[in-house]
Amino acid sequence: MSEYKTLYLSKEDSVAVALSEIPEKTSVVVKVGQDDLAVTVTILEPIRFGHKFAVKAIEHGADIIKYGEVIGAASTFIPAGAHVHVHNLEGKRGRGDKIAE
């Protein structure tokens, strides 16, 4: 198992942030903040420095949580280990191009 650094502050978070490039098919141990808790995630696609990946499966429409805060909703099902970015995350704070109903 490879030792890659990640940022994962809360066990409630659904994503972690890569602090270095992580190649696909790599098993990464994600440590939860200062706790002794850890989860192992197999990365499904290359993750660039500073980008998010799912640490657990995220259902379509579910909140995506980073640093203990909701940052958006899943626009599709996101499996654990997948890159989380604009292609599968929709912001909830108003994009300006959508009209509220």
C-alpha cells in the first residue's frame, strides 16, 4: 500500500484532498484528522494535487461534504476512489446561470 498524503478533516466528510499526484489503481490510507481512524480507498483514476476524491460512495443528489461543510451535491453516483470535480459535483450556492423555481 502506498503512502500518499491527503487532507481529510472530519469522519463526516465524503471527500478528501490529494496533497500530491495519486495514480489510478493505488490504495491510499486516508487518516481522519488527528484521530486514529483511517480508511483505505482504491483510487479509480489519476488525482491531481489539490483535487478531491470520494472516500466513500456518494449517491446521486446526496450532499458532498468537505472539511465538515456541504460544498455541493452529487450530479451522478460517485463511487469511492473517484475524482470529484465539476463533472460530478453541482454547487448549491447559486451558479448564476440557473433560475430558482
